[in-house]
Amino acid sequence: MHHLLYLIPVLFVIASTTHAADLDDVPVIDCHVHLWDTNRPEMTWPREEHVKLYKPFLPTTHTPICRANGVKGVVVVLSGQALVDNQWNLNVTAHNARLYRGVVGNMSKAIGTDAFQTLFTKLCEDKRYVGYRLSGRYQDELPDSLIRDLKLTASMGRTVDFLVGSYSLNDVDEIARRVPELKIILDHFGGVQLDGGPHDQAWLRGFRMVAKRPNVYCKLSALYGRFKEQPAPENLATYKPTIDLALECFGQDRLIYGSDWPVTTLTGDYKSVINLTKAYFVDKEPSLARKVFHDNAIKFYGIRDHETE
């Protein structure tokens, strides 16, 4: 019996090490990366006052970082709201479609207008245009024209990212109810703010509410960005309650990883944020990490799975 007691700590270490090794083998798909060129006058974000971010971040810089961190696929998310940037993001990544598997554009300024259908249909001619983000709001309500365009989006097999702010969690819940065939994802934990305190109760109620909609997913992204003051904490304990909550509410099949690079560089480099996120899964079943870092991205965005080719 005494011999068995001595073995328990050893077995625990072996088990944990096995999980860590399994994580290294997961073919990571990063579903929230921004690319921009500050030399382009069309670009709307970042702006000059964002001093640390106001420089080009392009595939020539990002691709080697992916290679160094075991990232096998990327979904690029348009950083601003300029409609011309939808095509620019497709163009700037077209040379390496194996890595840059999808582009999430931004149709905030077109959704619900006469311009939407023509522009959206044209963009969808490129299979890598997996959907768009709504980050700015230009209608007071949720007009029938907006619902019309969201139904078209669903019929074309595309998705919608919501940057919660201009659109509230209540709005997302209403849209998910009215267009149940539309795949929706909350960017950055649905806009949660941490800043050292407990979760805001109104946000918490909204987060739990919208998670009940089976067509709504949650992006485990922008951990550092949950803090207004930068640099943010880099220890897992700070973020664990929020990740626990997301896992509890959305389950293992509706959580997707995203780094939010290069905004993450306000706190730490690419390696630090991916390792921080991976650390959460070290004592979990390897299948959970596989889903969050790979499988769920394939399912939600409909991107190619090069691992099976």
C-alpha cells in the first residue's frame, strides 16, 4: 500500500506530461488574426493614435510566426469597417491559401442596404470568404432589411461574427432566434471586460442567454484584450474563470480559438497568448483541445481541412 502511495505523484506527472505532448500535436487553426497596411489610405483601423499598432502587419511578418508556433491554418478577420478591405484581405492572403484558409470581412456599413446583395454575392465567389463581422451599427432597430440580408448570408453558407458593443447580446439573441439557420459567433467572449473584478451581472445574464441558442458559438479570443489597461496579466489564473464559464455555457463543440494578433502585442508576443490558452487545456482530455483549436473551426467556418487531404 505504501508503495502505491509513492507512485501516485509520479503517475500524475506522467499523465500531465502526456496531455502537454498531445497539445503540441494539435494542428492549430487561429480564427482571429488581423492583417493591415497603414500605407493604404482606405484603412480605417488602427488609427495614428494607436501608436504601437500603427504600422504594417502583413503575411510576410505573420507567416513565420505561425510556422514557429505550430499554427497550420488561419482565419483572417477584417480589422476595420472599410468595405473595400473585404477584397483586400482576400487578395493579400491569396498567395498562401493553405495557411490563410478563410477571410471574415466586415459588412457593417452595407448590411440592410441596397448595396449588400451585390457586394456580398461578388465576395462569395471566393470560397475563402467565409463570412463577415458586424462591429458597427447603422440602424437603431433590427430592420426587416437586415434580417433579409442575414437570411441571404445563411443561404450562401456564410457566417457572422459579432463584436459585441454596437450590437448587444440581446440583439444577437434576437437575430439567432429569427434566423436559426445562420451560424453566429461571439468574438472575444461576447465582449466581456475583466479589469480585475467579477463578471458584470448584466453581461453574465446575456452571455448565458445567448449560449442557449444552438446556432451561436463563442470565440475564445483576445484574452489580453479583456483588460482596458495594457499590458494585461499573463497568468492563467486571471482568465480561467472566464474560460470555465464559456466552456460551461457553450460546451466543447461551440468554442473556437483565436489569438487577436497583432493586437495581442500590446501585452505579449504571439507565443505567449497561444501558450497561455493551451495551458488551460493541459489537464483536460486531449479531445477537447483538438475541438477548440481545430475541429470546431472546420465545422463553423466551413474551411478546408488539410489534415485529411
